[in-house]
Amino acid sequence: MSIDHQIVKKIAKLSKIKINQEEADIFSKELNSILKWIDELQEVNTDGVEPLQSVVSLELPKREDNVTDGNIRDEVIKNASISKYGCFVVPKVIE
């Protein structure tokens, strides 16, 4: 599949991006080189190769999932505006 400047202009229009003729020519060359590289990758024989998440077999350390309040309540509330009812005060955002 070959991408010419007309296809690039159509994609740009659908994306609501304004490009000129010179940019369309540049992008068409770049997209064609990407498609050529993808075709080269498809030629590689991957039979019997298991999919990988990473090239390094590394297991991340795990911790216990304990629910806590963080033990920093006073630090969190220190900079907050609190009403006389004990609620947080925030600016009105809806008129």
C-alpha cells in the first residue's frame, strides 16, 4: 500500500490539521517508509516465540495490601479551609 499526498491531505482534514502541499509530500514519504519497515517486520519468522512483557525476567517486589489512613491526617488538614461543621470549604464552581 502506498500513501500519496492526497491521502495525507484527507487524513489531515479528518484530523482537523491544516497542512500545505509541501508538508503533505513530506508526510507521505515518512508514512511510506514506516509502512515499508512494517512489511520488513512481517517477514520475520516468529513461530514458536512466546510473547514477552519485558526482555528481562524480573518479578517486582510486592507488599501487603493493608488499608491505612496514612497517619498524616493533621498534615493533610493543616492547609485546608474547614467550616464550622467540620467540612472542607471549596470555591463555588457552578452558577
